[in-house]
Amino acid sequence: MFDFETLHLTLEDGVARIEFNRPDKANSLNGTMWQEIKAAFEELDRTEEVRVVILGGAGKHFTSGIDLAYLAVVQEDVLRLPEGRRQELLKQVITALQASVNAIEKCRKPVLAAIHGFCLGAGVDIASACDMRYATGSARFSVKEVDLAIVADVGSLQRLPGIVGEGIARELSFSGRTFKGEEAQAMGFINRLYKNKEALDAGVGEMAADLAAKSPITLRGIKETMNYSRDHSVAEGLNYVALRNAAMLLSGDLNEAMQAFSEQRAPKFKV
């Protein structure tokens, strides 16, 4: 378990820490890393001991985005094919990359992004798929794809408007301009800022530990309900949570929470 070439994973007290681990390449996302992101988050979703996930980057940066050498290989593979098959292969590559980012959102456990240094291009796509985002004030963000003559295609254009608003998302996507942590927080992309990586890791760790002490089934239910409600009407979202709670509300976790409250102690929830 947790054996990857481009990622580093640890698990302690219900909190899984996963780091992009190509620090000598500014944690750029090569083909292997894209595959391992999907595999890692699917494994974290299945692992009952995992209650919360922290996603960060080893070294000086969160991630500088997609590895240009990987893009060159994709281009070479695609261009050697005839028309029709060329487009078919490229669509398969794009949907595979989308699946890697989607795996973060589909993971039923809360995912907290801890961002420092560069968070460029695909880094913004990935951060947008996390439940909460924390950063250092000096972190640098950019929806960089426009400067590579690419329409961002793994999630920023779909998720960012719901986080920062339509107008700001369009400005960032059209311009590709760099913005720092303070502006990212002001626009609502970042939940909280920290003065350096050490403070970031400590602060996000405290938040993750607090969440890990809560009912696992409730955390999963909140994420599922909020993701569903984002993509549906208010009425549909309310019906969804009503049906979910009708099936799940009367759980052992509810009994433990009520008993702990009456006994004025911290609840102890099972995995």
C-alpha cells in the first residue's frame, strides 16, 4: 500500500499526507504522476483508516503544472497517426488526465490542498478539485494553459467559476496572469494564508486532525451532498440530502455523538 514512484504517501491517526515528489522538476506532472494521482486517490478512498487527506508538494513548489516533456511525447505519438485516429487518441489522453483530477473530487474523504511556491496550470485544476485550499502568502498561481495555446481541459474552466465567480475565473483563464496568495485568498480561492511552508504544514495538519476526529460517515456525507448540490438545483439538492439522511442518519455515529455530548467528553468514532 502507498508505494508510488512520483508521490510520497504517509498515514497517521486517520490523516493521509500525499506529496507530489519530483522536487528536482518543480513537481511537474509527467505521465507516471498523472496515472499515480488517480491510483492514489482511488486507494485513499478505499482505505477505511483514512479519514482526511492533505495534498502538498515536496521541495520548493506545489506543482509547476504539466511536464512539457510529457506533452512533447504525447504530441509525437498523436502526430504519427492518420486523421481520425489522431483525434481519437488525443481525446483518450485528455479524458485520462481528467479522470486523474476527478479522482480527487470523487474521493469521499475531505481533501485539503497545502500550496506553496508554484501552483501553475494543471496545479490550479488539481487545487480546484480539492475541498479546501490553504497556501503561503508567497505562493504563485496561474491558469497558465492560455500561454501555451491550450484551452485548459482538466477542470479549471469548469470548477473555478463556482469557487471565485464567473468574472474572475474568465479573467484568470483568458489572461493567464500570475496572482499571489493574498489575492487568491481575497477572491475566495484560498481559505487561509500562512507565512511560510512550516506554518502551512502545521496549520493544515491541525485542521486535518480536527476533521479526522469527527464522524467519518458524516464527513463523507457532507462531501457527497455538497458535490451533488453544486451541480443541481436547490430543490434537487434538498431532496438528495433528505433521501440520504433517511437512509443514513440513524447510525452508530449519531448515537456516539449524542452519548459523548451528554457525558461531556470527546466522541470516539469507529473507522
